[in-house]
Amino acid sequence: MAIIITDECINCGACEPECPNNAIYEGGEEWRFSDGTDLSGEVKRMNGDTVDADQEQEPVSLDYYYIVPDKCTECVGFHDEPQCAAVCPVDCCVDDPDVRETEEQLLAKKEIMH
């Protein structure tokens, strides 16, 4: 599963530099698959659509920091626990009940991105 940032976020930004996949962005900021990854060319999204890795994508949130589920691996393959949740001072980085992935799927995603 991916991690989400709830609306209790205080926009401190502590989580953003901790993400090994560059999956965390400030509210309102557009994102790219190529940001902080080795991805280039056509990339297949979790919903099956394909996009160019360098194409700007719409922000997930306009008001507070957000995590891109397509890039989140819960830090599997990097750390023992999600680093965003470990450093969040208000505990607003939580499991996303709408995005469920196995450890094998998360490791495969990591390998594709890096």
C-alpha cells in the first residue's frame, strides 16, 4: 500500500527530503515521474494509463503536502519503515486504504524507478 498525508498536515516539510523516491510534493506543486528517479520515456501508471516521465502531472493536493501513490514504495528496499511517517511531527502520514500493494509489488516498483 502507499502512504497518504492527511489534511491534518501542518506543511512543515519534514517528510519531503526523507523520501527515497521523491514521491512527496508541496501542496499545489506539479510532479513528474522522472523527479528523483531513473524513469524516462513512457511510464505506465497504476491505473494502466501511460504518460511521459517528464510530463507534469496535476497535484494530488492543493493545500498541503501530498504523496504520489504511483511513486510511493513505503520505503521498501530502502528502510525498515516509511521515513515520512517516522519524521512527521503530527502523525499525518498514514497507510492509504485505497492503495494496497504487496511487498513484492513495492520492491518491483522500486526496481523500475531506480
